[in-house]
Amino acid sequence: MTALYGFTGKILHVNLTTHTIEIEEPTEAFYRQYPGGSLLGLYYLWKYTPKGADPLGPENTLTLACSAPTGLPISGQSRATATCKSPSSGGVADSQAGGFWPAELKFAGFDAIVLRGASKTPVYLWVHDGQAELRDASHLWGKTTLTVDEALKEELGTAKVEIAQIGPAGEKLANFAAIMNMSNRAWGRTGVGAVMGSKKLKAIAVRGTQNVIPADKTAVTALAKKGAAAFPKVLDNFGRYGTANTVMANNNSGGLPTYNWSAGFMEMAQVEKISGERLYDELLRGAAEGKQDRQGRDTCYACIVRCKRVVESEWRNSAIIPEYGGPEYETIATFGSYCGVDDLHAIAYANQLCNEYGVDTISCGATLSWAMECFENGVFTLEDTGGIDLRFGNAEAMVQMLELTLKREGFGNYLAEGSAKAANLLERGHEYLLTVKGQELPAHMPHVKRSLGLIYAVNPFGADHESSEHDPMYHPKVFAGRAGVGLKQLDLEKPQDPKVLNAEKVEFALKTQYNISAKDTLGLCNFVFGATWQLYNEPQDIADLLAAATGWDVDVAEVQRIGQRRLNLMRAFNAREGLTRADDTLPQKLFKQALKSGRSDGLILDQAELAAGLDMYYEQAGWDSATGTPTRETLEALGLGWVADELS
């Protein structure tokens, strides 16, 4: 048998209903078609989850998958994808997380874990050096993430074990529950934590001593050295301030969602209080001693960037501890500007609570801001909220309602369903919703990034800011610099203004969407690998890494096909579950209410422009213009003829 490089060659299958475990050993040809991450998970979702299955029922299949580069000694490779059917949309759910757990899964001897069925009682999965067993988790049920981390490390006899788990919010099936690892890395979006909770699976602990063997170790080392040499010049500032560095930039451009997207600008006196610079200077661990770079920044396995925030402070006599990390840009925006809150300590404490209970900070914070706007406009009253004055800017009220939401108590029991489902249950507040396919919008505004709005609409698992490159990267001035080097490798050479949505901009959106889709399959970090500003900003680097890991003859075109295959498999799954072009839209508020203040003052989206953009996108993607479903011709060209057969 030919040696299989990069991969372990083993996939762990766990039936939680029968408590049986099997190991599959796929062929190299299988891995070439489904090389990990989302694409691998989608294959098993299609194979095992029947049409119309309840997302929170035992028939839903949850897969956590790595890829060939995972565990190699190079920055940006320690990521895994969680895939299942989403409780938010009824379509596909897809979420990525980093840290050390993905690499440790490979060291433990497996490329992926496929979870089916549902246990009657709480269990956890213990995976170690090619072996796996289910153990009782009744003593862990109801406990928060850090407590479980500490308990399992003691129980399993090693501090080196890595743990992916759900918190109490996942146990209680909160619609935006996350799967957490390290108590601060989250498979956050699309409700994957609720699916894991529905299976009564509390945690997956992994530990291994096996090495990941690449086909060309010398090539991997050369790529690692290339990134290390480039880091001081291109990504040092990002490492220092993390994604929080973009708070001021987005505000200055009129693209910082404020007051539940009623504005794209927060007054300077307020926004400076929640900036990345303020976070670095005051809240990062070691700030008082001037040691933030050493103590206040964490990293993922083998990554030089060290962009993960680590804060240490307090809010209203409640400790904010380093073990729960610290807020990134999205969290600062959703609990900050979305809610009109300029108290950075309150935001950091909210981030800690979310990590402690295990929820997506984007959807959770955005749901609170929706409730705040409803309260401001009399849709909800003090009687509804249990006496909490849920007005914009009230940090104490924001934290109080967050705690109720995480515990599913009082009015928070509704908010734990997410804003879209809460509006349906309460039968009000729909006009203030900011969701696509049931998922709350992240903190980047289509008003100033037109193709990003298109991607929000068409993305199979709802609005997502990490599914394509952002419009400013295709601006002529930016394109003339470093960004143009990578984009030209995707045959993108006609830069456009960020506020334009024409055929060239749609092509930019689609081709960079394929590129990022490939990265989500290959388990690569969007902050390290890409096509514009990242540490490795050339798609050729991705092809070279995959070739070095596997020994395959890989070029940029194949990497793009990998991304295209994943995207089409997602869209086809959604079509099977009843989602159509009608679901590819944006919140009505964005078409009806102009933004106020800042550089985006007066901007409003145009429904006709989006419709035209959809037509262009479907045509370029090879999808039916009436339904938004991939055509048989497109699916067959990608080796997915079996999917076309199931749809016909």
C-alpha cells in the first residue's frame, strides 16, 4: 500500500445511541476528493443525516475534522471544523476553531471524529493514541468550561490533554451554543454546541504522541521559515493588538455597527474607550508591568503570530481571569458598539461569561442589541424584561440580561433562542432583526463593503465575515501593493471601489470565497493564509503546503476546486433541506433605514442592486438563477454527480 502522508488515515466513528466505536481507514483517493475540514464533514452529513432530520434529534451527524497540514510545525495549521445540520437555519452548520485541540487530535491518531445518535445519559469521549472510549460525564454535567477542563485533566492524569466541550448553555440547547476548547477557543457559529448538547456529549478529550509525517519535510520547513521572516514586516502589529486593532479603522470608515446597526459610527469619545489600543494598554495580562507581549498574548499550536488576547482585570468586583482569554473585534463590537456600551471592562466580562457558559459571542451580543432596540422602541417593556432597564449604553443591564440568557432564566430564556426565533416566539420585534438564515450579522457592514453583503446573503450557513476577502482589499490603491500579488494568482486583476457591486466585484467575491472555502477544508487560519494581507498572502503558498504535506501534485487551480467543491456541497445540502433563493437575502432594516452619523451617514442598501448581484453570482457559480441550487453540470464537474442524483 502506498504511504499516506499528512493524514493519519483513520477516522473515528462514534454511535452515541449504542455506545459503539469503529475506525474507518479511507483510501488516498477519498482524501484527495474530501481532504478534511468542512468538506470531509459534509460528506458524512450527506451520508448519515436523512432529509428533514431534526437538527437537535439523534439523526443529525456532527463531525469534527482536521486535514493534512494539521499538526505540522508551521503557523496557521491547527484548526478543525465542526459540521452538522444547523438548529438556526435547518440547513448546513459549519464552524472553525483553533488552539491546540486540532493538532492534538492528529497526534492521537485520527483525522476526524464522526458523531451519530444520542446518548441517554451524559458522556464524554476519551481519545488517546489510536484508542477511544466513552465514559460517564454525569459528574461534569451542569459545570462551566474551566471547571470541566481542570476536572478532566486531573481525572485523566495529564495536564497535556486537550478538551473540546460544551458549557451549560449547550446542555440547555441555547440556539447559539458553541463548542469550546481551552475554555476560550470556540466553534462558535451556527449552533454546533446545541447539537453536541442534544447528543448528551459533554466533552471530547484528546491526547497523543504520534507524529504527523509530511511527504516533504524540507519543503514544510522552508515555508515555515518564509513566514517567520515575513512576520515582523507584515503581521507584527496584528499579533500585538489582535483583531481588536480594527475597532478604530472600522469606525473611521463608517463601518462599525452601532446601536443595533442604526449607525456605522460611534462617537469618538466612546469608541476610544473600547479600542484595541485601550485593550492592550489597560486590560491585557501584564499591562501594569509593561509585559503585555509576553503575558497578554496566547497562540495556537506552532503559530508565530500569537494574536489571542489574554486579559486580567475586574468589573464591578467580579474578576476577569486570564483562562477565559479576552475579547476580539467581533466581541467588542457586539457587546460594545452594537449595544452602545463603552465600558471595556463590562465587554471583557461579557466575553468571559460567554466562554464560561459556552456560546457564540457574535450571535449572543447581537441578540442582546436587538432586544435593546426593541426595548428603546417600546416593543419590550420592564414587565417583559423582569425590571431590567435594557436601554442602549446600559452596561449593567447588558450584563444582567446576558447572565439570564446564559442560564435560560426569565426573559433570557427567549433570548437564548437567538433573535430570529425569539421574535417568532414573542410575536414581535421582527422589524429590528439583523439575521440571515437565522444567524445574526457579524460586525462588518455591507453599506461600505458591497460584495461582503452579497456573501452574507448567499453564504450557505448564514451571514459570515470570514467567507470571502473584504472589498477594501480590491481597492485600486490596496491592489497596487501587497494584496495584488495574491489576487493576481486567482486571476483577479480589475480592482474596484468598495461601494461598487458589478460583475468584476462579484467575481472577486466568488473567487476569494472559493479560496477561503479551501482553507476551511484544509484547516488553515484566515489570519495566516490568504490572498491579500495575511502572513502567507499568496494562494500558491497554500498549494505548496498541501503538496509538501501529502506528496500530491497540487496547484492553485486544484486548491480553488477544493473550495468550490465544499461550497457546492453545502448549497446542495441546503437545497435538499428546502432552502432556496428566497433565503439568500439581507435584513429588511438595511433596505429601509438609512445609517446615521459618521462617513456612512445616510447610506442605505438597494434591494435591486442585491437582486442583480445575486443573478451575476449564480451565473458565475454555475447555479440555477431561479432556485440558487447548483446545476447538475456544475456538480458533475466537481465529482459530485452522486449529489445531483439525490437532488433529482
